Amino acid sequence: MWQQWLISPARILCRMKVYVVDNGGQWTHREWRVLKYLKVDTKIIPNNTPFDELGDVDALVLSGGSPRVALETERMGRNGEYLDRAGFPILGICAGMQFMTNHFGGATAPAKVSEFGKTTLHVDDEDDLFLDLPKSFTVWESHNDEVSVLPKGFKVLAHSDNCPIEAFRIEGKPFYGLQFHPEVENTEHGYDIFKNFLKVVGSWKGK
């Protein structure tokens, strides 16, 4: 399936349905726009949309949100339901990543050094999201909190000089988290990260 995606990406992508869950982030529409540019069938949905109303969706992107929203469960709507019931890939960005951490038994806390603006990301494990990307590149940050304790079965994929957990995945599941914002133009290789996520979606869809 991976080889098929590489041979005919347009044909595979046009069949993908990836929804962006709106958690109130300032760049939610940018996430939608990137997916649209990559020719994926996509739309933004409220985070209180029941799981059974998602239909035949192939993946979800859990958007960022306002400060500390990941700790305010009621403001994160049905994100927990999506994580518990999804049999498809999920990418959590910023607050989406932090909520995923808390939901599966980890912890978030105020960062020792808040990150805003450009930061250098260091890739520890290319895994799926950072496949064939440089070991270090510039990303765009906007967070006061960060992941302080990883849940069991989570693997760190990247860090920055001030934040030890900038990206992770759940081992054995197609769930990923990014503390930075790949959808923002200031992030280098942001579109490549989305493309790599879509490769995972394509591979999962073919199972």
C-alpha cells in the first residue's frame, strides 16, 4: 500500500477523508487549508460532534486551542470519545497533543520556558512523521504548557532545546502528537509532515 501511494498519490489522496476537529485554535483553518491543498476530502467539525456522525472518515486532526484548554475537559468536547473509539489514525496538534497525553494517563504542566515563535526542532526518531526529513529544522511554537509525563506506550520522536517532548506517537497505534504547528508557514517541512501523516492514513486505509 505504501508503494501504491508513492506511485499514484493523487488517486489515493482523493479517496481520503480527513476531518479537522475544532478545539478553538487560532490556526484551525490553516490545518484545513493544508489538507485541502494536498487534495484530501476534508472539513472542519465542531469538537462536540458525536463519533457516530463522523461517517466513513479515514483520519482526524485534533486542532490546537486557547491556553490550558487541554486541561479543561468540557471545552475539549468529544475528543476523548474519538481517541477511545477510533480505528484510524489521529494527529493531535498543540492542545490536541496535550489532551491526548492527559487522556491516556500522562500529565502536562506549565513549561519551564514557554515557547512562542521560531524554535529549532531536533528529531530523535524519524518514525513515520519525520521520514526523510532533516534531523534539525525550524518550527513555529505557541504554548505555555507542555507534556511533562508520557503515558505508558508513548514514544518521543522529537524535542527542542527548551521542550523535551515536541512530538510523540503511541507504539502499536497510529496516534501522533505535535507540540509545534506544522500548518503554519514559518514551520519548515510542515507540508511534508502532513504528507507523511497521509501516507500513514493511506497505509491504514488499505488494511
